Amino acid sequence: MRILPFDHPRRVPWKNGRGSTLELATDAATVGGAWTWRLSLADVPEAGPFSEYPGIDRSIVLLEGAGLVLESPGSRCEVPRAGRGLAFPGDNPTVGIPCGPGVRDANVMVVRGRWRGDVHLLLAGTHELRGDTVVVHAYDGALSIDGVAMRRVSINRGETLITDRPMTLRVQTLGRAIGAVFTG
């Protein structure tokens, strides 16, 4: 189990040069090293193409703003505002269209064939997360988490917990957490 402090995330430029991602957690051995899974936040200020990632599967959920639509050949989907994220292959040309200003999303990326990954926006209440690797980020408010290293753990706003154990977490009223589950 690791708890990453609120000042841990680092800004990483998008492959397409149109913005940047705030990398919350990854399995890279070194900062900036190759990863097989990653959890990040991104602001989408204007409509434009997403960076293409051949061999990568993605999952995305809306955190802030009026909405975000993803368009790819033959598909148009609205990004969910809670619960499980919208999954899509990183190899497909995809355009993100924000529905107004202030759009921010949480994004999971995994190497296809190595991991399956999902991102969830967890609102107030109790939630179960199970996977080979589980990552939880306290987006708004503090979280109480049971089952991590066989004990109760709390993390504060902006902190990120990474574990290889299933967990039960409680999100406070008006709080939000980002949960990422990776199964290999």
C-alpha cells in the first residue's frame, strides 16, 4: 500500500501537443518512465482530437463542467458524470467536444492484453472496489477506506492510495472520489 501526497501529481504534455494531463498514479518504475497503467486528470477547454495511443484501452468519466461528448467514426457518446467510465480504444481517432467551459475528466489508460482497467466517479456512500491493483484519489473531501493492509485508512482531499487489496470506501456527503481498478 502507498499513499501519494496531494503534491505528488505531475503535469505531462499530451502527445498531440494540445494540452496536458495531471498524472495521479502510474506503475512506471521512474518518473516519466514507461507505464502499463495510468490514472490522470485532464482539462478539455475546446473541441479537438484526443491523442491516439495504439494498443491502449481507455476509460473516461466527467468530473467538472456541463458535459463532454466523444466522437469517433460511427460513434457519438456522452461521457458519464458518475459511476463507471466510458471505455474506448486509444487507437481510434476520437474527438472530445466539451459542452461549455470548465470541463475536466478522469482517465484510465492500460496496455491492451496486459491489463483491463476501469475508472469510476464515486459519489457519497459506500463502494466496493476489487482488482489486482486498486487506486483511489480523494477528489473532494476525505475518504475512509477499510480492507487496506487489513486495517482502516483515511486519505484527505488530493491524496491518492494505491493497493493490491480489495477495499470498501466511504465517500462523505458532498464528497467525490475517483476509483481506478486494474485487473491483469
